[in-house]
Amino acid sequence: MFDVDRYLSVLRSEKLKRAVNIQNEIIQSSRDFLRQQGFVEILPVIISPITDPLTDYRIRGEIECYGFTYQITKSMIFHKQISLHSLARIFSFSPNIRIEPSERQESGKHLVEFVQLDLEVRDASREDVVKLGEELLIFVLEHIKADCREDLEFFKRDLKIPKAPFPSLSHEEALQAFGKDYEAPLSRRLEEPLWLLDFPMDEREFYDREYPDRAGILKDMDLIYPEGYGEALSGGEREFEPEKIKKRIELKGIDLRSYDIYLKFAEKGLFPSAGFGIGVERLTRYICGLERIEETRLFAKLPGILGL
Ligand code: ASP
Ligand code: MG
């Protein structure tokens, strides 16, 4: 059942207003930063014949239009790669729909509908975008710390500005230290953000690039927030050679025909590139020090629960 009174009390709360104010500053300052770095903002894509497979999610969001089937965007990964024919450095505030398993409503960090600041850089390496991610995060945190003092005081949040380069750990090292469910225990232990590098192929989607000299290991990364806030972003270098992409799709057990259009673009030539997507609501949660992700935005939709 939909509880309108509960919704109204959340909408009218001081907490939500303050969080949304901080979110506005996150959006404004990251946009300023990226434009200073020569990036161009592109408008988001909501429906397309192709989207991120995210094989984790069994349910596909689809709509029928004019007899075609469009996928509802899970991420703009392929549009980011294809955009590089037009512009060398792009970003978008991209709404994503991910129909998460209902159990994830408890996690405090999963929304069915969220926005990621998604960017991609032509001819860049993973190291280039790691550095960019550090500069972006530091820029945003410094801006919020200087210009949102009252809001941070309201949240009793003493925001620490990390120093670049951030520490890093390989995925293998994280597994050895914390086991399969490494993210939460690792994040709780951290006092500053940390890069997790080099995921194995079966943990990731087909588009992250395999090291040329390390079979099965990818040149990719996640950023993990400290204090238990968990994953901030995912990204990496991309596969761009059609034969490799085809091999990777097949290894995932995905029917090549479902990526027919993307493969045609790959055959015409994609650029080597790297990029990442950072969740706007998760960044808001971290900056405000909030318990739960639904406290960071209007009309939050939790897995398994009817939202507005
Ligand atoms: N597509 C990735 C995601 O949505 C982000 C990226 O690799 O750029 O998690
Ligand atoms: Mg991720």
C-alpha cells in the first residue's frame, strides 16, 4: 500500500531538504570541475535497443514501441563508447534503472532508480581515470566543505578531505583479507577512500578490458568509501576490438544477436577508452553521513517496495 502521509512527512522534513541542497552542490561542482577539464555534457539516454547487460539482474526492463523492443537504461556504457566518435571527453548525469532483488532493500545503498555521473575519455588508460576520479572527488568535497557548512553541521558531519593518490588494493588481496563478501568489512575499516583494482573476468561485465598479458584479469576498478559506506564507483579501460568483444560476450553465455547493433559499431571501429560511473545518491549519502540511501533524494524507490 502507498502511504501518502508518510511520504508527505518525508518530503517536508528538514533532513531531506538539507540532503537535496548538498546534492545540488555535488551536481554543480562536479559539472564545473569536468567542464574545466574539457569535458562536454551529453544528455542522458533512457531507452535503447542496447544497454549494460549487468548479468546480475535477472529481470530486464523493456518497453515496446512501434513494434521494437527498447531496453530501459541500466547504464550508458555503450553510448559512452560510441559518443567518442563525436567528442573526446564526455559525461552525463544518467538515470539508471536496475531491478535489484528485493532483499537489497535492507542494504541502505541500493535504489531501483538512481543517477550516476557517467564519464568516458578517448585514448585514456585506467590510471588516467583513477587520477581524474581522485581530483573530481577532492574538488567536490572541498567545495561542499567550504560552501555547505550549515548543512554539514546539521548532519554533524566532519568531512575529511582525502589526499591523492588514494591507497589501493587488488581484488585478489581484498578476497584474501576479507573473503567473498569483502566490501562491507573493508569499507568499515577504511578512513579514506580506497581503489580496488584488477577484477577477475567472471566478476565483471564483458566491456572491461582484459590485461593483454594477464589472462582473465581486467584493467578496471571500484572506489570504496570509508566508514562502511561501501562502493562509490565502478569503471575501467574498455575492450574496443570487435573480436575480443565477441569472445567476451560469448564467454558470458550471452547471445551475440542481442548485441548485434553494438557489434556493428565495434566493427566500424571503437576508440580505446576508459571511464567510470559514480552514483550521485551514494555520494550524497557519504557526504551527509546518512544511514540510508532513500534519505538522499525525492521519490526514492527501494527494491521490492512501491515508490512514487
Ligand atoms: N557501466 C558501469 C556501471 O554502471 C560504469 C562504468 O564502467 O563506466 O557500473
Ligand atoms: Mg559497480
